[in-house]
Amino acid sequence: MLYILDTWFPSIYIWLALKPTCISFADRIRVLDDKNRHLELVLVTFTATIFDNPLYPCSFQDNQNALADSPDIQLNMLQIVTFRHYRFVYYPGSNRYEQIGQWKDPDWYNEDRSQKEGLSRAKVEGRHLLFGPCLIDVQEKSYLRLFYDEVVNPFYIFQIASVAVWCYEEYYYYACAILVISAVSIIVNLVAAKSTMRKMRKMAMHTCPVTVLRNGDWLQVASECLVPGDIIDLGSSKLSTLPCDAVVLEGDCIVNESMLTGESVPEFKYPLEKRSEFFSKIDMAACTFKPFISRHMVFAGTRLVRVRRTESAYGCMAAETPQENMRATAMVLRTAFCSTKGGLVRSILFPRPTKFQFYRDAFRFVGILAVVAVIGFAVNTVNLHSLGVSASTIAIKALDLITVVVPPALPASMSIGMAFAARRLSKKGIFCISPSRINVASKVAVICFDKTGTLTEEGLDLLGMRVSDRSRCQFLPLCSEVSGLVGSTSKAQNEKITTCADVAGINILEAIASCHSLQLVDNQLVGDPLEIKMFEFSGWKMYENENTRATVVCPPMFASYANGFSQTNVKEEASSCYLADQGGDSSYKERPCAVEIIKSFNFASELRRASVVVQKQSTKQHAEAYVKGAPEVIKDICLPETVPSEYAAILDDYTQKGFRVIAIAGKSINNWSLLSENGMIPQRTEAESALTFMGLLVFENRLKPKTTTTLGELRQAKIRTVMCTGDNPFTAVSVARECRLVQPNVTVFVSHLTAAPVETNDAIKEVLESEKSDLSARCSSSLRSFSDIVWRESTGKAVHLDPLDLAPKAIDQADKQTVALAKSLADSGKYCLAVTGDAFEICKSSALAFPDTWRHMLMRGTVYARMYPEQKAVLVDQLQELGYIAGFCGDGANDCAALKTADVGISLSEAEASVAAPFTSRVSDISCVADVLKEGRCSIATSFGCFKYMMLYSMIQFTTCCLLYIYNTNLTNGQFLYVDLFIIIPIAVCMNRAKPFKKLVPKRPSASLISKRVLTSLVGNIALIIGFQVAIYFMTEAQSWYKKPVPKKADDPDSTPLEGHLNTSIFLFSTFQYIFTGLIFSIGPPYRQPISQNRLYLATLVILLAFDLWMVLVPVKGFYSLFGLVHVSVGWRFVILGMGVANFTLCYCGEQYLFPWVAPRAAKVVRFLRLVWNRYLQREYVGDRTNTSKCLENGVVTRNVTTGGIWQRAGKRENRKSYKLVLEKMPGKAEWY
């Protein structure tokens, strides 16, 4: 009992058994949430140790200079607490518990000789005590522990108490039925929980042998022995899946990160170059990292696809020859649950709590029922005591009354609907790991979609290339085959290629064949699908130089262009090309030769481009630099005379048609031999400047077949849809128009920055500073505001938006046509925004200064382009702050953060990362979104119907018992069993089998059980039911044949028989009430299919109704004796039937017509009384308040209504969602979307 009380009310245990003390001496730590609610009481683990390396003051800070200002802190005792797999250590320097995941070793900032030998044994032991084993070990609870945790649930405790009461009353059959149902439910839950834990443990736990450097020696140890700071060899043959997060120091590797991101494209990892910059920028507690950080890191749980070793400087003294010290080294940064995989597992084990009103209201209603039971207990106690009933009998009857008012089957009956919905979804290939989110899906008001792989097909098709003709400074026609390019070079009039590319020693085929980051693994190209398409378009081949280990690309034989790709050995072709260039085979003279990639500058999202430096194998005198990237960026770093005059027009034409465009440029480095002799490889700044523009690659990204129809269905249901992508804003807008996410009559305004680069590392800043035009003028987004964003019309019309109120305005106020257009847009509100990631960051940083502009931007934004993964999650979070129930649908590629943040996340990826999303679809299109929403609406409507039915059931039985308690009688066990087991359970179960309606309607179902419509329905039906039962009671007593129940023994009030005319009349009538109530609350559309489609439920009602009619109209002695009934007159039976029909008719008409009409008027009366109370009785005038609104939970705002009379103000709701108030303030109509 004490354990149960401690589980239910932990504050009582803390108050009785513990006392507060200083944090440094505490042996228990109480964890509270942000609202000071108790979460957990955790034990402090004291570990006596000689901690060889001190906990430096800067170990938990980003200040590298803190070490010089503070003395070392030597600890002889570690105080560690673990909360939800977060480890915290008491840190005397700050006198608080610090998260161990934020720990940094100050020695990491600068590399010294001691680090080349690895960690010492003392440091390893000390860090092992601090960080624990490098193991994501999800503890698997025993069946006994799971059973104990399940049974102490208040629901099961109440069931046990109810069964005890029923057994005392010899109500064995139903008690056994409830016990069996509960036992089956517990067993199913235990098996499911155990299975889930085993799967989670299997997915999370990974151990393997690892080669690690310790005390100058390379050793093989188990992976759980690793600690932060260890140097490991990624090239070990036994290391295939990484057990920790680490930073690559030497060599490079390709990893598959699909377990973390859902991205099936392998990622390339490069060795760290600038330690100080890296460790000053990295946030050790972050779940995701910026690209310039992540490109050097390998993460726990990711699979090594390929590792390239190099001669290592670590542990070189232990190697006898250089070949023995060829390694790819990395330094361990985070282990166990501090790692990225550990964070993912932790988020699955402890998901974000769902703030859904339905579940809170359900518990409140149970509390109200408990109060009703107490009132009934008190009233009947007085009545029974007046009849002389013994105290023990009164106590049992009172407890029995509580089990009647609060039905034990209530929680189970409400969860059945979600189980049926999850089963129907699984048949459609949609799997749910959080069934409670099905009900949440019913209230989704906005859904964000990723573009590539979600709205459009996963891959890109290369439509062709527009090559620049430099002699005429214009583009040549689109070339869709590489043979067109090659053929033109062999012709006499070779100006097509020569004039646009070869004039400076650069070649268009070399550019598209070499400017990429592809790698060859097991004779297969791995890398970005776009780059694979580009390379395949060139028709070239790739191999790795065995001496320099550099990537070499070479053209195929001439026959390859005419007869398809050659199957000749790539190296032989490269040799042939080389000999041709040296004067061997003259047929090779006019074709590009093999080139070796000397230096690669990877794609930087901040620069939006990538580049390579290549050298022809036939000569060492020259080299070429090729750059590809966003067209608007490439144009700014090219020589102006090389850019065609129609550049902007051609680019706009393709992007507005939905094509993705990549620009190619290059230049020749003439003094390469001198630079290479001096070891002076050009840096990125030099390689990406003064370029010759070469052409545009045009990619086509097709819509998926179901995209347009599904978005149309959502639009008809008035569900807001948003695109959130990392693509070009104009391409995103074009795709949005094509799929009707943006309607044809809606104008789009795209954000442009007057001067705004994003904050990045020094290497990228150096490049940015060297660039000219608007790129060189940009500054940090954190220093900018809304006034630095220009909102331009996407098609070039002379209309823009005011930077603060986002209202359309004409650029030229003298142009009457443009002014009229701006006014028309402002009046109609038919315009939306396309927001870039940079503009989004600026708006977010200025949200406190300009809150209205920030909210308007969030409401107007329909396309969000160039967004980072973390920005997608921030967008979803901010929409939730506005009061939206938000959904997100993505293919798993970089969408994990947003999927976890959303109330309803739907992943189209089958990768393991999809376990972080509540829903995973095997159908790789967005039609699953409509299915989830339909099932959600059906489930919540069914849950409401089932809840109201169970409420009415309890009130029907409560009224029956109270009326019979007047004479110290009650229903017989047979009557109770028939009602509870053969009427209520079948109806409750079959009611939940209702299927969703085929159409999504604009009106979303209510999620509040205390809404005006639900309360009016419940109160009205309860009043009718109680009224008819009371009428039956008095009508029965008025009959001439009626016999009043009296005790069999005059001196024993407890001997009153249960059977009698009153018992029979009320029981027969109440059975009709149970059936009719189930029929009333099973109305189909607009959220469920008609009851005629739920055939099993319809058959159940028909069978029960037929049996009741037979029992009333055709009394059978055997059944009457079984149920404890007595014979009544034939006329009275028809009266009971007529009263049942009248009760059903009034309840049905009330539920369909009267109660919906009364509900808003009753709510207005309540608000009127509240206003009267505030104004007159509390002497508080509503209109005098200075605050116009107050933000409540879940984005709900309470507003003060100050206009009109008190009755007029009573007609306006005080609490509304924030986004609805924002819509009212926006230009144009409120429901513009």
C-alpha cells in the first residue's frame, strides 16, 4: 500500500521520509519539469576514486581560456545521477550537476605530442567511471516488474476493488468475466511491452572489437571500453558499424547514415584540419550539427561502407614499417546515450508528451463521476439507514454504487477504437508505434511536406544541358544527349563547344565528369543521386589511381558514344587516351583525355556550390578548376563577359516550370607546375574566382501520381498545407503551383535579402569576404531584422510587400495599374509567401521585436525553401506555438527532427530512423496522410461516442439502483450479468468497429469532452433518461396490481427480496435504454461511415433488440426465473415498450436537432453570467483592462472583448487559438488559405 501511495503521490513520500539538504551532500535528487511538476526521484551514485585527470573548469564550457584562470579541481569522489539515461556529475566549480554529454577535454583544442600516444591507463579508468561503458543498454524489465508496474495503475486497482465487492455480493460471473478480460489485457500488454523492449534493446545495443591507441600501443579492446578522447582505427577489419561518435583525424571514409537520418545516400567523411575552430564551434550536447561539423564526424550506429587509410602519425613508434602504420584514425567524442544514436533511442523511450485535450478531459469526467458516486452514496446511506439496514449492508451497497457510476470497463472500451484504427492502417501499409497519436491526427490543422521524395519522385532525371556560346554570348539549344556535345567537337564548325569552353583550356565534358564527390565502391558509384545522373550523362568512366589514391575519370572509346557505353576496361581506355595525347593514336587527338582530381572542395550549403581542381594525365604543366552550384551564385563568381545576356530569362523560365538548374563554370590554372613544385595547391578562394561560364544542367523532378489529388483533398477539408524543402525557392514555388499546393489565382512573394550571409566558419567566411556583389555585402543574420528582407513577386510584377505588416504595395505609386493590383491583393488576401532559410532565421531572431510580423509570416508562409533540417523542426514548433495541431510528412532524409517535433509525424522511409515517427508508410506517396487523418477523425468520433455511451450506461444503471435502493432492493445478479456482459460489452466493442468516412470535411471533430456540444448532449440525454426512469417508477406504483417490496422478516430489513413488480418494470425498460443509447451515439457521417456499413454492430443491435422484445412481449418462465423477473399485465408490457420508443425518439431528436441548437445559446448564457459576475459582483469592468490578450497553454489565447453591450460581448468566445486571432488581423479574408 505504501508503494502504491508512493507511486501515485510521490510528494507524500518525499515529505514524510526525506528532508532537503545542500546539493553537494544530497543522496537523492528530485527532478521537476518546467512547471514544477514532479517527474522522478533519482539516487545519487557515490564512487570513490583517485580521479587522475582533473575536471577542468572549462570541461563544461566553451571558454578555452577558463583553464588558465582557474585551478585544477582534484576529485576523490564522483557524485553521478542518471535521469532518463542522461548522466549528470556534481561539478564543484559551478556547485551544480552538469550534463556529462557537454564535457570537453581542453587538450582537444590543440594537438600535442602526448595525444599521438593515446590515453594513459589512469585517464581511461577515470573517464570510464565518469562516462560509464560505451554501450547503449536499454534495460529490459522482468515480467514480474512489468506486471507490478501494470497492476499499480489506478485503473487496475479500481478493478481489483470492484471485483472484491462483486465477489462479496456473490456476483461471480461478471467478476470472473472482468478478471478474465483484465488478465488477458495485462498479458497482452506485458507480452507487447516485453517484445518492444527486446526489439529496442536489439536495435540499440551494439558491441564489436575495436583497435584503439593506449599508451603508444595499438590494442584490440571491446567497444564498451571506449571513452571520450580514445584514438581508434576505422580501418580495422572487425569494425563495420560504429559504436560511438568520433571525429576523423586521418584518412577518409564513406558511411551509410540511414539509421539516423533515413538518407540512403552514403556520406563522405573527411579528416579534421583545424582543431581549435572545430572544437570551439561544436556543441557537444547537440543532436544534429552544421555541415562543416558533420562532414568530419562519424556517428554511432552508422555503417562503414569504405575506409581509405593513410600513413598515420599516431602510435607510429609501435610500427616497424610505414606499411604497418597505414590507418584511418578517429578520436572518440561521445559514447553511450550521449551519442547521436543514444539520443535517438532516448527520444523513443521517452517521447514528447502529447498535449491532447481529450485525455485530460476524460480523467476530469471520471473525477466528476466519482463525485456523483459520493453524492449518491451519501443520499442512499441516509435512506437505507432510515429503513434500518445494517451498516455492513449499507457499506457494500455504497461501494457497489461506486462501481456502477465509474464503470471499470471505461478505459478499455475507449482504447478499442484506436486499436481497430491501427489495424486498418496496417492493412494499408501504414504502421503506428504510438496508437494515442491516431486520435491526435483528428485535430491536425496544418501539414508540412518535404518536397523531394515526398511530393516529387526521389530521383532526378537529367533533361539536358544548355551550353554557352561565348562568341555570340548566348545559349545554344538544349542538348539532351552527350553525343551532341561530342559530335560537335569533331566537326569543322566546332564553335558550339570550342567557343564556349575550350578557348581557355577547359572542357564541358571534363567539367560534368569531374566536378563531383562520387566514389567507386565495389565497382558501384556511390554519392548524391544528382551527381550520379550528371556523371552518367557524360559517359565517362572512373577508377582510383593506385599510387596517388586519387580519383581518375576518363572518356570512353569513340565507339562508346555511338554504340552505347563501352565495356572495355576503364584503365585500358585511360592508357589509350594518355598515349593519344603523347602522339600515339591520332584518333584520340581531338577528344578530352583522362583527368585526375587533385583537390576537392565539398559542397557548402552556405556557399551553395562545390568545386574541384583537376589535372590532365597527359601533361603536368596545366590544371583546371571546375565549379558547379546554384545558378545565382555561379553567375557572381564568373567573368561578366562570359555570361550570356539572356541568363536571367533562361534561368527564370526553367525554375518557374519546376526544373532544377545547376550552373557549371571553370578556368585554367596555367602556372600549375610551379605551384605544385612548391606545394602550393590553390585554396578555395582562388579556385572559385574569375571563372568562365560554361553552361546550365537542367534536371527534371516529376510529381508523384497521388500528390495533386491528395493535396486537393486536404484543401477541400480546409487543412493548411505547407512545403518545406532545401531546394531553390523558385523551383519550390513552381512545384507548389504544379501540384496545386499554391492555387493559380494566388500570388507568391519570394523573400530576398538586401545583404545577408549566414553565420559560418572562418574558412567559408574567408571565401564570402572575397566575393563581390551582394554576396560580399552580406552580414550575419543575427544582426539583421525584417527591414532587410525584400518580398518580391515571383513572376516579376512591380508589387512588393511592406516589410512589417506584409501588405502588398506598388513599387511605383504613379503606376495606377500596379496600385490597383496591390489594392486587389490586399483586399482579397490571395497571396502567400515563399520564405528562404536565411530569411526565416532573420525573422525568428527579430520575433521578439516584431511579434506581429513574425506571426503573419508564419501564417502567410506556404513555401519554405533552402531550409536546414533543424529549421524544419523549428518551423513545426512555431506553428504549434500558434495553436496548430501540426503534422509533418517526409521521406526520412534529414526530416527526423521535424518528424519527432510534429504532433503527427508520417515517415515515408522504411529505414530504422522511421521508428522516431509515430507513423511509417510503406506506400511512398502522400496518400497515406489522408488515410491517417480519416482514421484519426473516425477514431476520435468513435471514442466520443463510446465515452458518452459508457457515461449514459453508468447513469442508467446508477438511476436504476438509486430507485430500487428506496425499498432496499436492487437488480439481481442475472440482470446485472445480462446488462454488463451481454449488452454493454458487445455494443461497446462493435461500436468501435466503425470505419472512416470516405471524405474529409472542413469541420474538424471536437477534442474536448467539456465542449458545449458534448456537455449539452450528455446533460440532455441524462435528463431524459432519468426522467423516463422516474416516470416508470411512479407509473408502476400507480398500477392496481402493484405490490410494494417489503422484507420477508419484519425485524430484518436486509431480507427484502430483489424480485418484484418494481424491479421487473425498471429492468425491462432500462434494457431498451441501453440499446437505444448505443444506436443514438453511433451516427455515421461526416467522420464515420453510416451504421449500415458496420454490419457486425448492426447485427448486434438487432439481436439484442429482438431478444428484449421477445422478453417483454412473450414472457417465458425459464428466462423470467433466470433473470429474477415476475409476470406483469399484457397492457403494462406495451406501456413499457411505448415508453422505450418515446425515450428513443426524444433522445434521437435531441441529439440530432435540439441539443446542437441549444449548445451555443447555453454557452452564451454561461458567458453572460460570468461577465455579470465580473462586472457587478466583483466590481471589475472588462473594458478597463489594459492587457488585450493573455497566452494560455497549447497556443490558446484569452482575449478581452471590450466592444458592444454585455450581452453582445457574451456571444464572443474568450479563449481562441492564436492563429485564428492572427488571421483576423491579416489583410484580406481570414480564411485566405
